Amino acid sequence: MKELKWGIIFSIAMLLWLTVERLAGLHHQNIEYHFFLTNIFAIIAIAIYVLALRDKKQSLPDQKMTWLTGFISGVKLTLVVAILAPLVQLIFHTTISPEFFDNMRHHAVASGMMSDMRAEEYFTLTAYIFQSIVGAIGLGLITSAIVAFFLRSKDT
């Protein structure tokens, strides 16, 4: 199943990206830039979806792929990413950057973005796991639909 392979690649890419963020100081001394720079991962995520659906298209007879076939493959990839999202969050917050939540809470309160109570509720492993699953599904479905549209065979 190609979608499983690409879902694992996506999850590894996410862990590598989070490691780069930590090394760049976005989880501590440069935390004020985190909100903006973390969104750069969207480019990588889209590229992985493009590569995954291209791989799917190349595996089809005559390399002919309808929008629906591409979309279904993207949905399967999205499900793999969503299923792996809690594991990615767990690895990230326990191994790569265990101080992330404390630093984000402190920054959010110190910068006036959130009250102390709101920051305590928002920056938790449970909240981030939930956000990662919902985000993976929502953005994955949208990305799948758009990428499938551009990669579909024009004569199908």
C-alpha cells in the first residue's frame, strides 16, 4: 500500500522538521518566531502529497489516473498521517523537545497572547494530539482534492 509508505515518510518528515525547529531555537530563545516559521512545513507537506499521488499515478495502467482515484489515494494517505499523528506528537514532546509546552505557556502569557489559565489548557499533549489529528484530516482532505485535480490524467 503506497499510502502507508508515504504516511510514514510524512511522519518522519514532520519529526525531522520539529527537530530543526528545536535546533533553530524556535522552542526556546527564538520562540517568538515559532508561530510564523512553523507554517513553512506546509510546503513540505504539500510536496509529499504531490510525490505520493505521482507515485500512485505511475503505478496505474498506462499511468492514467482520474481525479477520484487520486483523491481516494490522498484520503488513504491522510488517514495514515492522522493515525500516526498522536505517535509523532508523543515522540516530539517526550524526546525531541520536552520543554516545549512550558516554554510556549510562558511565552503566550508573557507576550499577552493568553491568560495563564488559557495557556495551561491550550499547551498540553492531549490538546496537541487532538489538533494534529483534526489538522491532518482537514488539511489532508483539501490537499488531496487539489493535488488530485492537478495530477489527474486529462483524457480520463
